[in-house]
Amino acid sequence: MKARIPNQPAGGNMMKRIQEMQANMQTLQEELAVAEYSATSGGGAVDVTVNGSHEIKAVKIKPEVVDPEDVEMLEDMLIAALNEAMRKADETAEREMGKITGGLNIPGLNGMF
């Protein structure tokens, strides 16, 4: 009588795929955290760069837009550029994670980025 090796349960293959996905997600998270995203406002008067961790890396302001009589306009341009750069970082993170997860809604990932 020959010994029969039972077929590996279907869950074993699934666990391997999940572990691979987790490893890929970890690598991607690390890459996204250091990636930089730039945005401008005021027709290029203000340029900001943030990373995927939402840290501000650079702010450039053209001297001609610095008007002591209208600081509010400069503040508004900074806010607009910062929000746009962070939006780009978030959209990139969602798109790249979607490639790994295949669009699955995995609990615990919402709000990760």
C-alpha cells in the first residue's frame, strides 16, 4: 500500500498569496512615504513639495507675490498648493495600492494613506 500525500488545502495557496500581497504592500508603503509630490498655485507664484508621509519638503515663493499689504492672498496660495500636493500623494497611494489589492476593500487599509 502506498502512502498518499493529501492535496494541499486551497487555503494554503491563499495564505501564500496573502503573505505576498502583504510584503508587496509593505514595500509600496515605504516607497510612497518617501516619494515627493509638487503643486503650484497663483500661476506658478507658489510651488510646494510634500512627501507621501505628508511632510512639507519645500516651499518656493516668487518674490513679486510677497505683498505686505496682501498677506492673505499669499496664505491662500500656500494653502491651495499644499492641499493639491497632498491630494496628489493620496491619489497616487490609493491607485498603487489598488494595483496590489486588485481593488479589494481590505479592512484596516482605509485611512492608511
